[in-house]
Amino acid sequence: MEKFNTFKGIAAPFNILNVDTDKIIPKQFLTTIKRTGLGKHVFDEMRYKKDGSENPNFVLNQKPYDKSNILIAGDNFGCGSSREHAPWALKDFGIKCIISTSFADIFYNNSFKNGLLPIMVTKDERVALLEDAKDKENPEIEIDLENQEIRRPNGGKIKFKIDPFRKKCLLEGLDDIGLTELHENKIKSFEESRSTKHPWL
Amino acid sequence: MSKTLYDKIWQSHLINEQDDGTSLIYIDRHLVHEVTSPQAFEGLRLSNRKVNSPKRTLAVADHNVPTLDRELGIKEEDSRIQVEELDKNVEEFQIPYFNMNDSRQGIVHVIGPEQGFTQPGMTIVCGDSHTATHGAFGSLAFGIGTSEVEHVLATQTLIQKKAMNMLINITGNLDKIVTSKDLILYIIGKIGTAGGTGCVIEYSGNALRDMSMESRMTICNMSIEAGARAGMIAPDDITFNYLYEKPMAPKNEDWDKAVNWWKTLPSDSGAKFDKIVDIDATKVTQTITWGTSPEEIVSIDGTVPNPDKISDEVKQNKIKRSIEYMGLTPGQKISDVEINTVFIGSCTNSRIEDIRSAAEIIKGKKVSTNVKALVVPGSGLVKKQAEEEGLDVIFKHAGFEWREPGCSMCLAMNSDKLNEGDRCASTSNRNFEGRQGKGGRTHLVSPEIAAASAITGKLTDPRNVT
């Protein structure tokens, strides 16, 4: 996985409640056998009109948000199915960070595995960031994972919490499977004792 | 110290725990399907890894298999490639597999229990959020993403943090007409689609003790719609009787040992839960959804809500949007709403009991001329059982289509989908915009309400169909 470095990027105001993974990437795009190439389909139903042209009212079709790297999202972002196609599609579009007050568990987990950082903030902080993002002249926000800090266009800072293990994996671009394989002996002895105790398992 | 069912399973699967609580847990069973696995197998190949424990893995194609003319193969090229990819991967990695033409093929969450692959006390995962279904057996079962699918294939473990314990305690008894689908929709309406976020839900109460495994599975299945990754119900004699002599269940001495162990699993009295929600079963009515989120529920005799009465602006906008998308008007009686499609199927409600209850209502009646109605049994074995009972004949006589097993119109990845503006009474689990087809409108309902609605062409209380 790529290392997650501090970056400054355009934040899009995306204040919709319960954005589900069907909305992020509808099922007709799940038949892919690759992880890449889904960016053009992200938010397909909101993003395109029936004739396939772009819906000008959709925020990610508007300048400067068509180049967004950050979403300021509504509560319970990513609810619904476990499809990892959702973070793949967001990442492929260019989104590197999503800021909200809450995320659905599986989406939250899947994001970290793909170098996409979900940040949880308070309601007030989100309101402030939404206001920042709405300023089309200057919607750039800086994300510093190392120092767990969001730096606003006005120079203000918002601290955020993150699980230390997940932070380390993102910063160093670590592969989970490789880390787990370091525990190979422990896994083997667990399996052996389990097979003795509960042979039917 | 007193422990919950979840605590017990968690602790008995813990291989390693770091100071920050990040844990490595052992996975007993892994179900694999065609949509969320190709990239995981590709990852294994690229890193030259093998599948750690093929015998703990079971694969099946279910999400985009056709439910008609299966012998002709899959028409849609992308879907066909995805299923062929699974065929190749299970062959290469030597994973047990029910292919599309196997009599045991079906929805991954129907076949696991049916084969006895699912058992109490286990950790069970699948790259599908409705894996929560298997928690009905007193197992810890949850959905994972594709990276985690690859992790489990490679190591038979997962990196996790322990979730919170949440108890949903159902007091009193349900009215006879109220089904487990009504109950879970009612619960989601009460706690909301984020109500269980960060939690594993244990459902308890007498009302559950009388329920069949099929009904319990319907409840645990929709835990994800309440935001919880897993839902569980303590195992009891009903669980053991269901599993007895299932093909992959323990046999002989192992069976006795297993039952003795399973009996130790239920939460201890005095076990601590981080959150407790009480549900009064006597207040639960026949419940369906009116909107585009599973929490947007209404009693079958109720009305569409009025957004002007909601003060929170974001919520008000969401409700307005739902009403607009669903083509309803505030205050409209839900039983006046006309439907043109009925779908009986999905991992929520496609088991034999669901098909029997729907058939009971359909018997001797005709589907309304404006309605296209289909039954998609959850597995080849459910279909066979139903046919042995003559239920297929009841459906076909009434004007229902009787299809081959698969996920079908629940997520419309195959050709079973709604067209723009179609309105469906569906026994599935998600009513998101476009879920069953772009522009399609979904009302989540019990099999009984689906059957009654097929006859009248409106969302209908089964008691009003005589």
C-alpha cells in the first residue's frame, strides 16, 4: 500500500445523511474483477443524467469540486453493503480522506485497507468544515495524519483521534497480511489446540 | 466474571492482542462468492500465497447467476466472467464449491446453515454484509471487505478490535399475525440505521425462544441495517434440532461433545452490556418500509409521514427526498399504495418457512393483473423441498413465476430488476434508491404481506385477503 503523506486538497461539501454503498457505487459496476477504474462511476446515479451527461447540480461535477480530494460528509457515511468497491471507487476518483461525524463499520474498515482516511469529528467541527468547503474560492484543507490534525483555510486547526495501529499502517503503507504472518507460530499452535479440543471445527 | 455470548466467542478465538486492543482472531468458517472475491484471489497470486485452510472455506456463485434458463449459461458478459473467474479460482486453490448447476447451490447465507457449515460458537465471515444471518445460531458472523477476504484466505485469521456488547431485549409476546420480519423492521425503526454502529447485537427474550431458526435468521440478517456488524441469538434446542444430521454438522461422539459445549455459550446472568434497548413485543405491528432507508418504517395500517413536522433540517431533507423518490404524498395511507412487482426471495426471506407462509396466503387466488410476481427460492434444496410439498404449483397457478435460486432482485445484479418507476413489495433487506434497479421503488415487507399485495395489487394486510 502507498504511504499516507500529509497533503492539501480541495474539500467538497457533501452533507447527505446515510450515504449508502449502493449510492457510492451501484451494483452494475460490481461485476469487475479489478480494483481500479471505478472512479468514473462513483456516485453514478447522482452524478449522471439519464442520457449519460453530467448532472450540473451534483457537487462533484462543479468546479473546483471536480478535483476534490476530501469529502465533508453527513452522518453514517458508507452504510449498507460490504463492497470494497466503494473505497476503491472513491480512491480512483481522487478522494483520499472523508470527514464525518460517523461512519458505518465495514466501510470504515475497508477504507483503511485502501489508504483512504476516514476522520471522525464532532458535529460543530463538521459544520465549520462544511462552511470552509462551501467557499469555492478557497476550499483547500490540509490533512496531517502524523500530527492528527486538520488545518483549515483560515489557519484554524482541528485535532482528531485515530486508532494507533491503523495510523501506523497508513503512514508506513503496511500490508496487513504480512504483519499477520509474523504470528505464524501462534496461529499454528492455536489451530492445533483447537483441533484437539473441538475436532469438528 | 460473567460474560456475554459475544465475549465468550471472542475470547475463545483470540490469538494475539496488542496493547491498544488490536487483536488477531481465528476464523472458523469462510464463505466466498463471485462478487467480492476475484481481487482477493488475484492478490494471493501476486504475492505467491496459498489458501491457508480450504476445508474451512465454502464457495458458491449467487449474486449474479440467472434465475431463468440457467442451462443456457449467463448472458451478461461481465457477470459470466465473474462466475467463470470463481470457477477457476476454486479449482486452483482447491476450495469446496457448489457451482451454478449443483443442486445445493443457493444464496451463501441460506446454504451455510442448510449444510450445517454454520454452527454455534464459531467465527464466520464472508465478503457480504448479510453474513450477520449466521449469528442466529449463536455464532459470531460478520461481513468483510475484499482485502479482508484475502487476509482470511491467506491466514485464516482477521485483525479486529472488539466491538461493544448491545442487548436488544424483547419483552412480552408477539401477536400471532406479526412475523420476525415485522419485528426486525420495527427494531430498525426504533434504533435507526446507525443504532448498532460499533456494536454486536444480542437479541433476547421469550418471543425469540418460540421462533424457528428461519425466523431467527431473518432477524440477525438485518442487524447490518441497524448498523451492527453482527447480530446473535443464543443457541438452544431449536438450534440443535435444526443442525442435527445436517451434512457438515458434527456426527456421533462429536455431536454430543459439540452440544455440551454449545450449551455453555449463552450469556451468563449478570453479564455486562454496553447498551441495552428494550422492545415491547406487544406494541409491534405488521411493519413495512415507506421510504429509501430501512429505518423509514410504517405500520401496514399507517400513513406516509409529514416532513414539515420534523425540526432537524438534514433529517427533514432526507425524508422529503425519500417521499419524492418513492412518489408518495405526506399523509397518504400506505395500504392505498399500488405496486406492480412482488419479489419473494433474498437471504432475508427465501427459506422454506417463508415460502410456505406466502403459499398459504396465495392458495387458490390469483395475482392481480397489474402485478409481475416472482418467487426465488434461497437454494436448490429449498426449491426441491417446496416442490415436494407442491408449493410451486400453488404459486404457478396463482400467476407467480417460480425461479432458480440466487440473490436475484434483492440487488439486481442479474437480469431480475425493476424498471424506472416500478414499485415492488419485496421480502429483501434494502430499499435504497436504485437498489432493485435504477429508478425502482422498494417497500420491504414480510413474505405474508408480499403475497397479499400480489393478489390485491396494493400494499396489503394479509388479513384483508380472504
